[in-house]
Amino acid sequence: MDNNESLRKVMHDRQLSGKQIADLLGMTVEGVYNWTRTPETRGYRRMPDTAYKLLALQLELEDTPQ
């Protein structure tokens, strides 16, 4: 499973919107939408490993009790 597929799964499993993901990563929602497109469509972009790792860390921090 590549990062884009993993992102779509995380968004589905956690019921997160593109806007919420963008806020977590400090980026535009349009960039997130480009990662969730299918590879055959115009505008598709591959999600970098660093962005996926940052998302995983951000979600882990949210799940950690304070």
C-alpha cells in the first residue's frame, strides 16, 4: 500500500476530512485533495514519505492522553 492509499484509509477509518488533514500538516486542502485522487486523473500527486510520517506522528500525538 502506497502513501496515497494509506492516507485514504486513515481518512476513512478516522472520519477525517481533507481540511482536517491539511490543518494537521500545515498545508492547503488542495494539496491533500491531489493526494486522494486516483493516479489516472489530472492533478494526482504522490504523497511524500515525509508528509505521511508527519501525519502519523500528529495523529499519534492527538491519541496520547495529556
